[in-house]
Amino acid sequence: MSETQAINDLLKEIKDLANQHYASAEVQYYLNTRFTAQRARRWAIHQVHFVRHRRDCWALAMGQAPLDVKRAIWLHEQDELIGDPRAGGADHFSLVSKEARLFGLTEEEIATAELHPFVVAAFDAWIHLGRKSWLESLASTAVVEMVNSDAVISGGGHSSRIRQKLIAELGIGRDRLENRNVHVAADQEHVLLFDEVAPGYLTTEHARAVALGAVKKSLVIDRAFRAGMGFLMRQIPEPD
């Protein structure tokens, strides 16, 4: 098998794993958890902290990476950290914070909230993984973008599916879900980063095995995170 074919096979396997991720019991548990007004408040707080945490993970990958990969990550992160033209120049942390205000949350409530232990454990696990080699850090972070990408996930990524739930279960107008709308578009582009950068460094069987191992570990952590999000919402009973 040629090196190019081996790389293409790996990228296909990673995207297949990202699709299979949605059939896991943990992700299904989360997606089958019905939104209520109070549950949405708890969910939104943790979503803000998730987006903030993603910046830490990308920073770890960028800090260790070769120069050309640093540049590629920085181009990816500009929308997130500085401003996204699809959102009128707002950065993605501002967008998710604005989304949280749809549920009546204040900045103070978000900043001072005690996060659920399951979520904290998942965040710490991602950081631990991100402190390994730069390739492991990049692969483990990039696959979280893949599971959010409509370009990769059959039936739509996380933002698409949650947008539909917020519309159907809480009656929120699609036009008000700016954060979801931007991420549906953005993560179709962001997912290309790994496709473009990694092949130049996946030239050995060892490197490909390292990247695949990191992807699998990150998806396990994501399953734990999604199950934790479902669990913390289900701790609030649905109204009769």
C-alpha cells in the first residue's frame, strides 16, 4: 500500500469513527434528554465553559506544533478568539455567552457556576491528552470539531442536532440561535484543518497509529462529556 493510500485510509477511518460516535449509548442518552427551560439554563452554562475549554485545547496543540501547523491552527482560531465575519465580527465565546442569555442567565451566574463533576472530569481528561505529543494534541482536538461538522456527520453534527432540539422542544426561533447557526457553517470549514495539515506528518505507520489512538481516546472523553451533560439536565425533573 502506498503512503498516500495509507493516509487517506486513516482519514476515512477517523471520519467513520466520528459517525459511529453518534450511535454510542452515551451520546444517544444526551440527545434523547428533553430540554426544559430550567434544563436549558444548566446546559447553557456548561456550553459556555465547554467553548472556553476548547480554546485551551487548541492552544496546547498550537504551542507544541511545528511552525506550519501553528500557522494553520492560528488561522482556525482567529474566528474563535477575535471575530467571525459570519457573526458580524463577534468571537465564538461572545456568541455562546449571548446564547446563554436567551435562557435568562447573567455573566455572573455563568462565571461563578459550579460545574458538574462529570463535566470537570472530561475537561481535565482532554487537557491531559492535549499535553502529550503535538500530534496527539492536534488529533484529539480536531476530532471534536469533526463530530460537530455537517460535512462529516451523516444526519448533522452536534450544533445542527441541538439547534433542532431547541427549536422543537423550547420553541426558540431559528434566527435567534446565532451561535448554533454560525457553528453549523464554521465547523464544516474547521474540519478541513486536520485533512490539510496532518498528511504531511502522517508519513509513518507509527505516526498514523499515534494519531488514531488519540482520536479514539478523545471520542471516549466526548462520550463521557455528553453523558454528563445529559445527566446534569436529567437531575432537573421534567414538569408534569
